[in-house]
Amino acid sequence: MPAIRRFQAELATCPGLAFSGKCFRVIDLETFLKNETPTLLFDLGPKIGKGGQRFSPPSDHRGLYVSAQLATAGAEYADGLKNWNQGKCRKHVTFDMLVRLSSVLDLTNPSIRRAIRSSKREIQSAWIGGAALNGGIQPPTWSLGHEAFASGRFDGILFPSTKHPKGTCLLIFTERLVLGIADVVIHKQNGSIWERLP
């Protein structure tokens, strides 16, 4: 088992950052056409996924991963900014959304990373298959994501993209959303509202 409480003490005093702005997510068109949007965007996440995500251990917490810039969302989808810019990716659909969170753990801030005794390198370290390759020890980002969610102090995690050198990504803890305090409004491409959480 990992040292799952590694970040617990540090996160207890780490300040949260209010976040408000437009975010983006690019989704494979074929997958989009096969699923209803709420299921696609929220319920296919790490809560029921076998592989988890960067800050989401399998079966731990539900989360929506988005990007703060359209180019970053594209780079995350296409496995790199160059691929996105050159159109080297499958057909897709792009969602934009207005996100309002009262308290996020801002891992783009070097002082916050130091406060929790982590680093940009660790935040961006490989996590896919990490437990299997490391004697059953979970990736450190899984421990961090688990503790950030379990603390009840954060609505999400802001972190540097690994696919876009200047990009920022955001994990939204969808189970922490509270109407009027922390919410997400997703728009169709024509600007109309598609889905609202909570």
C-alpha cells in the first residue's frame, strides 16, 4: 500500500485558490455519439474507471478533467501540441464551460508545491501503470489527489499540463460542487447551455 497520508498534514494548512473562468474539453467524436453527454463527461471518470487518472486513484473520487486553454485541451486530446496544431488526431467535439470553484489546490504555483513538499517533476511524473511497475506502490499523484479530495478543503486541483509546455489543466471534484458556490455550466458549440452541475 502507498503512503496514502503523505500529504495529509501539509494539505491541512495549505491555502486554496478561488478559480473562475472558461475551460475546455475535447472528446472523441465516435465516443461522443455513442454516449449521452452527462454520462460521457462525468460518469466515465475515475470513480468507476479501472485505470484511474493522474490525481484520481481507481474507485476513489469522481472527477472531471478539463483545460484552462483551448490549445491545452487539444494538446491533451492529441497527445501533444504539435499533433493538435497539425491536425494529427481523430475527429472530435469540443466543449467549453464556465467553471466557478471556491477553493482549488494550485499546483502551478511553486510556493504551493514547496509547501506540500512536492515538485513540478513529481506532479508531472508518469502515473499510467505506475503501481504495477513500482511494486504495488501507487503514484505520488494518486496519494495527493486522494488526500486533497478527502480533506474536504478543495473543489479541485489546478496543475501544469504535460502535453502543452505553457498549458494548465484542472481536475474538478464533481462531488464537491455546490450550487451558488462551486459549479460548472457546459455549453453547446452554438453557445446554448448543454449541462449544468450540480
